Amino acid sequence: MAPYSAATLFLVCLFGLCSGLHGRSRRFGVPARTLHTPVLSESEKWGEKFIVMRAEGILSGADDVDQAVRPLGRFRRDATRLTPPTETEAHLNDSHTTLIVHWAGEGSDVIIALAKGSVNGDAEQSSKVYVSWNYGENFTDITPRFVMSSLHTVKIDKYYNSELRNSHYVFADVTHKCLFMTRNYARTFTRHCDLPFQPKVISLHPNNPNYILAFDPDSRSSQLYLSRNFGQSFEVIRSDVKAFFWGVAEYDSSNTLYVEEKRATGGNVVVKTENFFQYGRFTTVVEGVEDFEVQDEYLFATKKPHLYGSDLNGTLQFWVSHNRGRFFAAEFPGWHNHTDYYVADASEDQVMLCVTHNNTVTHLYISDVQGSRFSLSLENIVFFNPKGANKDTWLGYYTNETFADIHKVAGLRGIYIASQLVNGSLVPEHQRSLITFDKGGEWELLTSPRQLHGRPNYNCSKNANCSLHVTQELMRLYPGSQAQPLMSRVSAPGLILASGTVGANFRTHLDMFVSADAGVSWNQVLEGNYIYTMADHGQSWTNYKFITNETIRIYGVLTEPGEKTTVFSIFGSKLQRHSWLLIQLNMSAVLGTPCTDDDYKAWSLPDTNPIKGCLLGRKRVISRRIAHATCYNGRDFVRVIRTENCSCTREDFECDFGWRLSNLTNRCVVDPRVPEGERNSVPHPCRPGSYYQFSRGYRRVAGDTCSGGREHQYASLQYSCPIQERPEFLLVASRKYIQSLALGDLTNSAETVVRLSNGMTHITAVAFDYAGNRIFWSTGSPAAIFSRNMTGSSVSVKLAEGRMQEVTSLAYDWTADTLYWTDAGERTIEMMRADGAYRRRLIFNNTQVIRPARLVVDPHHG
């Protein structure tokens, strides 16, 4: 591969960089086979603030740098106005093929680098560890500090850092079963060798720096070990372990641990402990599972139940627990077979799920808030599973990770960019890019830039099926493309960096594009393919020459993960022979003095179609630095000024379960694959007298807060819960009792439901509450009104007495749960609540009402 001529670096000073896996609990142990979450990058697998680089060419470039680097359009800046950045250069003099770098962070200047793999093509694997205490200006080889009592040479395979104490590190030599621990940034170490396990999986407690979990997924007993003293000793806390997960802070206690355990038959079992199984205490979460995952407020599991009377194993099922409640089997439209599930996102009160139906077909579905009912969102999404979908394609030679090409735009809710296959096979020409602004309710093509460099007669319209297509994981892996995936950051709301092409579909020649409004519009900023990253805020571009008269091969242009920094770290090596080289460019001098209030402006999404400035029913106005202000931000500049609620539009609603989006009308139409009885089925329980949602084909997008507007057109109707069907019967009253007589069955004798006690005279009136199955009656002496629940206790309840002489009729209003009656002796019409409260006379002292005898109410018409 041709070298990248790095005498010139093209820089963009953008927003602060943030990273992290919010709400997602990482899986430790044996990889899942049927249930997946977004693939962690190689760096994320190591942990927070880790970067992994391999000595392989990433960019091929030209010897003529001026031809390789072209700032375009409105992003061009006059470089003569800028002060050059401060440059430092550190040579590790190390030729290992892999370098794992970790920034201690939190104000520390410590950087640790593990070099491992082969040297100069040798088959033998070895390692070296370097540390910098001055933020990369120079590195010290600390490998001699890792000493074993035997004659073996230490080979560090991995190292780990505590999230709570950034000075705490654990280094693991898997082959020799050794751990080396430091509490002072690798200045001194303690050692624990001859472990009873190989430390292939290590996880430091997120809330207690002394607790460490260790696991060897390849051991026969699959035992999980716990250290309570930072690796000095270990104890077995569980056996037959397949995987384990820490709890999520917002939904679990600080010591919560989920453990997926293997079973010989009947599927695996997931248990939860809050005290590391002390005294044998744990609770069973779910049984009979194939795989298990934890993400935000959701717990996911797959099951493969046996179909009785069949030799088949049955279709794969997706089970969900919301807010740590009980598990439900999710419902999907259609009769497709399910072979694999991939949770693309579950961070916004909704689950976006890729479901594989056969070896080449994977669709994207979106759920309700509970994650139990799914609707089709996008067909034929780009998806790969090395043991499932598309496993026999070229991708199998380039990766062993499961992935889906769907990118959540960070910093703003509800925006996703996905790659869709339009002609079956996994090649660039057969895919296109789509964007949604309402969490998958509707998808549309990306708007192409208004201008392209070197194409004066350029005209690209969505009506002509022409749009922008941006690279994701598939294009990163495609042979020869060397593409960078999409990039967006929480601290840079609205900003997206992307490599891509313009046309009806992908082409292999890539240029660089930027969107400053969350994908609503795009601009071409560079011709050709580039490595890019983000540092401080801005949109300023300039050429910078460094390492005069030398050409190097660049493996990565990075900034410290999770920190708002102006320091770019460039990792590479000299062209003649591979040897790790670190060049740091400090851009603080370029940006100048700290920003003032005059360097900021109020910003929100544009008031244009399709979103009209609104996301999920609200418009957020934030304070953001002016794009061309030359100043150093250095603070949390994403400040919300105000939030405004929006009127409802079609974009605030998605297709409900049992409906699907019509490509012709963009409306939700009945999905014929869903049986009629499953659409708008009456929920259980549905108490008579209450109401349930009757969908018109749409449901509000989860988390959407819009009001008014077109809400009445899409919102569900309120239907009364049906009254449970009962056998028809007739209530018959005599002087001393009330009987129930079943109609249509002459063989049944009458059942006495009310019998007057001694001292009471005749029954004067009867009423009935059909929904509540209650009977009301009045007596002559004493003059009173009673009730009894016919399905509950046989105890009668006195509702009213006093100021009452001769009740001649009773009438029950089931809409207001009130009881009306006439009193011939008092010459009144009265009412009260059905429980006896709030008694009130409606008509009294009326010369026109002499002896009221009968009363009927009409609740339907009020």
C-alpha cells in the first residue's frame, strides 16, 4: 500500500470530543450467538480512553501533497491569520505490530502504551510497556518492572484501568497466569502469579476500586472469580458461567451483577446478585434462554422453544423486560422465520431491532415503549453476522464481528443514518444511505450538496433518485476503500463528518462531507479520502506542514477520548522501517484566547422540511460557538437556552403494530401479514367502565412531546373496555328476597341472591350495575337502600337511611357510578354516589310532584 505523505496535515478544529457507552452494560465472557448489540470497536473492548492501532497502512496518498489536500468552498480559511500549533515528537523505537494507548485522564498527564505482537515479522510474540508522565512528550520503557520469580519472560496481553481511580491499573500475562497491579500510575507494582485460572477476562468494579472480577471462558469449569483486595487474592463465586454483566446505574444497585449460566438441557439461566452471591443469595431473572443482554432500562433474551409434535427446534423468540419487570415475548408482524436479533439502539425509550429472516434478508423494526410490540421500519438493512447472515460473502475474510450499518447521530434525539441494500448483494453499488428524524418512523434519502468541486453542471435531485451516500462499517471493510465511518459526538450537536459519494448509489471514489445541521443539509469540504477526528469547536480549515522533508505512514489521528482537548495525537512510523512514532499538535495557540460570550450564538435546527426545526415534538435552542470565531472554548459550551414544544405533524407518529408504511403514499396501511384479531386487540386486563387505545394505524414516537396540530388525525381513539359476556338472567323481587333466574335454561332453579333479615319488611325497588355486578335494593321498614357485590362477599352494605319514607324506584347511572331514587312519602327525587357518598336531593317541595313512583335515567345522552 502506498504511504501517506504526512509532511502536510489537513486540520479541522471542531467541537469537543466525547465518548462512552451510556446506559449499556458490556458483555464479559463467551460471545452471544443469537442476540447482539452494536459491535464495540477494538478500542472500546479494552475500555474507556483506550485506543488500539495496528501497523497497517490506512491511507494511501500521493507524493504530491498539494494535489491530495484541497479545502473547498466556504470552509476555506486564510492560514496567514493563524498562529502555528505547538509540535512535539516522541520516538518509541519499538517495532511491534500493535500499540494500545491509554490516557489516564481527569487532569492527569499520564499516557500508557502497550506494544505487542511480532517484531519485524518474527513468529514469536512479545510485548513492551511504555509510560509518559508529561502527556506524550517522551516515553519511558517500564517493561523491566514486570518481573516473575521464574525464568519466564513476561508477555503482557492486556491491561485495565479503574473507572473510579484513574491511577489504578491491572496488567495481565495470560500465558503465565500473572497479574501486576499498580495504584500510582505504573510507578510501582505488586504481583500475583500462579493464579488458579488464566486471566483472559478481567473487569474492574465500576464503583469500588478494590473489587476485580476474573473469568476464563475456555476453562472446563467456567468459574467466575472475585478479588476484594485489588488482585491480592481471589475466590470462586460462581461456576458454569457463560457471561456476566454489571448492572446499569439508573436501574440497578451499585453491586448488581447479572450472570448467564450454562445448563445441559432446557436453555441457560440468568441470575442476579447484589452481594456477589454472599450466603448463596441470588434471584433468578429468566430461564430457558439462548442468549442474554443488558441495555439501559431493558433486559433482552432469546429463546428457542420446542414445538410439540415437531422434530424442529422452533423459531427463535425475542423476550424483553422493561424497567426490570417481568419478561414478555415480543410480537412482530408477519410469519417470517427469525434466526438472529441485533439491538441497534435502546437509549430513547424504544428498541430499534434488526431481525434476520434468512441468510441474506435482515429488516429493521421499532418497538413501543415496553419493547414488546414491533413494527417494520426499514427493509433490507446492511447487516453481517460471521455465523449467520451473509457469512458466505467476502466480509467473512475481513471481520469476525457482527454489525449493522446504522449510526445514531449523537447529541440530538431521534436521528439515525442507515445503509440499505437495494439489490441483494453486499457490494457498494447495491447500497444507499437513508436518514430518519423520527426514530425510524419515516426514512428518506440524504440531501446531496448544492455544489461539487470540479462539476460545474452538477445537478442531483432526490426526484431523480440522486442523493448523498455516506460510509459506515461495510465500506470501512470493503477492500481498497480505506473509508472512515461516520462521526458525530454528544458534545457537538448537529455536526456530522462523513466520507461518501453522490449519485444513485455508492461509488468507490470517496470525498469528505460535513453536515452542520444534523443531516438536513451537507457540504463537500475535501476531495479524496481522509482520516479525521474532532477536537475543539469550530469549522476552520488550514494546511499544516510538519516533520520537514520526511514522509511517514500514518496509522491514526486521534484525540484523548472523553476529554475536551486541543491536542491531536498522530501515530505512525517512518517509511523505511516500521518503528512507532507519536507526533502531538497542540492547537491552543491556533485558537488563541478563551472564548467570551460574544463568540457564541443561539443555534437550533433549521425551520425547513421535513422536521421544521423540531425533533420528537420539541425545538431545542442551544448556545454554540460561532463557526469562525478564533478562540479556545475549553468549557461545556453545549448549553440549552430554551426548549419549545411543537405542534404535531406526521413526523411525530410512526406505524403501529399491525400496520406498515406504504412506499407510494407514505401513509400507514394495514399489514396483511398480521391477523385481524391481533390489531387493536383488547388488552388484558381491561376493566369494564375504563378505556383502551384503539389505533388508527399510528402511534406517537416514544418520547415525543408534541401537542395540537395534526394530533387529532393520528392519535389513537379511546374505546370503552367491553363488558364481559355473561349468561342472560332475570332478577325477580318478592317481599322477602331477590332471586336470579337464568334465561334459556328451564332446568335451572332460581338462585336467591338477597334474603331480608328478621325485622325487615318488604323490598320496594331494585337496580343493577352490570359492569360491577352489583345489586341495589330498598326496603319499606326500615326505609333504607342497600347494595351487595354478587361476585364477592355476601355481606350487604347499607348505603342510605333517614329522611326517607317510601322508596318507590331505583335507577343506576353506570357512566357516573351514581344511584337515583324516588320517595313517594317524602315527595322527592334524590341521588348519591353508588358507595353512599354525596347524597343530594334534586327535587323536593315541588307542588307538581305528588307521589313519584317510577324513574328512568339515560346515561348515554346525559
